[in-house]
Amino acid sequence: MTDPRKPAFVRRPSDPDAWVRAPDRPSSGLRDSHTARLTIDVTPAMRGRLKIIAFRNGQTVADMLRALLDREFPNDESSPG
């Protein structure tokens, strides 16, 4: 039996090239721990590279970028905010 809470992006596409070129689908909602959306502009080539790398690592682009931001901008308890 499959878990109904399992997000659709966990399924591997049969054609990775078509998946990379496919438009993004609207999210069904952010997890409770993520309360803000960050929008950046990237070239179609960069978007494709990000999707390929995330696919190869078995994760989503959003999760990959969250980890990058956490690594580069750690939560410093001594700073305000």
C-alpha cells in the first residue's frame, strides 16, 4: 500500500529529458516549516541544469536549494532576527 501523503515528485520520470523541459506544476502546498516563498530569475539553461542535478541526487530542486541556503547562511543565534 502506498502512503497517500507521498508527494508526486518522488516518482521517477520515464523520460528525464522531457521532465527537465516540462513546465513547473503548481505546488500542492508548502510544508509547515516553510512559511515564505523565494522567487529568483534563472535562465532556462540554469533551470535545466538544476533539475538534472536534483534528479541525479534523488531530490527536488527546492530541497536542494534549501540545503544550499542553510549551508551558506547558517542560523547564527547571536544575530538579531
